[in-house]
Amino acid sequence: MSARLDYNQVDPQGSRALAGLSAYVENSGLERALIDLINVRISQINGCAYCLRLHTEEAVEHGETHRRLHLLRVWAEGPFSARERAALGWAEAITAVNLGPVSDEVYARTREHFSDRDLVSLTFAAISMNAWNRLGIAFRKPDPALAG
């Protein structure tokens, strides 16, 4: 699969704006490990190879274990805390909003573990990762690390 175009080269302003959202998430007070899990899980769902490789490596660099990353696809059964499960459920619901609205059940479960501010930050984390995935997928962002 070959790249379609380099969106950064065409108009870097959009990427800078999206990078600003990512910076907000990074400085929001959410745990680094939680952001990493969200980034990897959303990239799994969306099928963005570039982002999946990048964020999996970042998660490991930040101390995440390979065991947990291998089990992330089945997070509801895996070795994750109730807070992490709530965040992953919220992020998945936002990612799959085309299938229906975020349910009251998912919202209530998430509210048990996140303050108003953290819930907003968590939502922006999911929005940001989904946006990066969509750019990578639409323009077939090449990843030299995956070249065979």
C-alpha cells in the first residue's frame, strides 16, 4: 500500500492544530499509562498500523507491560483496573459512535471513576487519537518501521 499524500507537507497548519489538542491531553492530568492504553486501543479498533506501532512502542517506553498490551483487545477480561476499564469503555464508545450514542450505562460506569474535568480530558484524548488515526488511514501514512 503506497502513501497518497503527505498532509503535513500540503498544509502543516491542520497538524499543528491537532498537535495542540494532543498537547492539551498530555498536560490534562490524566495518567500517562491511561493515555497510552487509550491511544493503543483506539488505534486497534480503527486499524491504523502507523499509530498502533507508534503508540505501542511509546507505551512500552513509558513502562507498560507487553502482557497488558497483548490483552488490551480483551480489556474487560484482562489485568486492568476498574478505572482503566471505565476509560477504555468510554473511549471505545466514542470511537464507535457511528453505531449509536454513548449509552447511559457506559457514562455511569465512567462517572464512577472520573471527575468532570477528567471526563472532559478523557473525551478529548479519544477525539484526538481518532483524528490522528483518520488522517493516517485516509492518506495511508507510511511507516518505515513496518516496511518489509
